[in-house]
Amino acid sequence: MLNRNILMDGHYFIGLLEKSTQQINALCDEFQVYIDESSDVYVKNEDTQGQIQTAIGKGQLLINQKFKQFRGLCDKNINAKNDSLQLKEGEFVTRDEDLAGFWDMVYLQVEDINRMFEKLSELRKNNWITEAKPAIKPAPKKKVTTGPKTTETAASKARAEAARQRIQEMKKKAALAKNQNNEQQNPQIIN
């Protein structure tokens, strides 16, 4: 899109900005009549009105916010080259490369708005009739298995029972040993 042989400074980008502003304003004006109730070409379909309003709104928002911000950066770039701008503490000079990077980001939004108006133009050619797309049924949900099923076999049940019995026996032996140890330490005197 950008030709690298041209000096791409604040002046260059202001030219691109003005051209894009005129183009977006023209598209907004062209489609505004379709949502104006007093117009002969008023579109009654609410979904289509919403699409038109969205495209116009995005276009105006881009012009009123991002373009103004970018214009300020371009002016700052031009003034810095003329040495007529005194920078405040913490401010930086806006370089040509900075402008190119910012424009690349802004231009993505310009292209998005252009695509929205292109779709609206196609819709207008079809007398504002949208093609009914067949409803897509969602795929049936599959059961999610978290791992292999654990089924206890007779052998695994027997092993578990044997382990429980061994633990019980160890507990009994430990309790008996403790009792015998206590008896040896505290002998009882029987009369």
C-alpha cells in the first residue's frame, strides 16, 4: 500500500487521512438515506437498518476519534521538523516511522469499514433481501470419558480385603504391644 520512495512524513499521512475521511464520509452519507424514515428509499427491515447504522457509526467513530488522534501526531511530526514545537517533559518527538506504524493499525479499521459498506452495497443490489442460509444443526455432543473405567474384579476385591485384614492385624499387634509395655513399666500389686 505504501510506496517507500515517497517521503512518508506528517504531510504525506495527512493526505492519506484526508482522502480516507472523504471516502468514509461519502459512504456514510450515501447509506444514511436508507435509515431516514422520511426518505423515499427507507429500509424497513430492522436487521438491515442495524447493519447500516453499525457501518455508519463505526465510520464516524473512526473519523472523530482515531483520525483526530492521528492528525495530532502528524502535526506534532511536522512541527518537530520545523523546530517550532517545544516538547513538554516526558513527551517524545513523533517520528516518521511512528506515523507509518500508527497508520498501518488505523488502516486496518478503514478496510474493515470499507468491507462493511461493500456488503451493504451487495445487499442493496439484491433489493435488501438477505440470502437465507440453512440453519446448521449443532453436532451431537459426545460423551466425554475421563479415563478407563475401573471395574473391580473378584481378584482385586480379594487383594483389597486381604490388605484391610493385614492392617487390622498390625493395629491389634501394636495395641497389644503397647499394653504389654505399659504393664511392664507400671506393675500392679495384687494383695
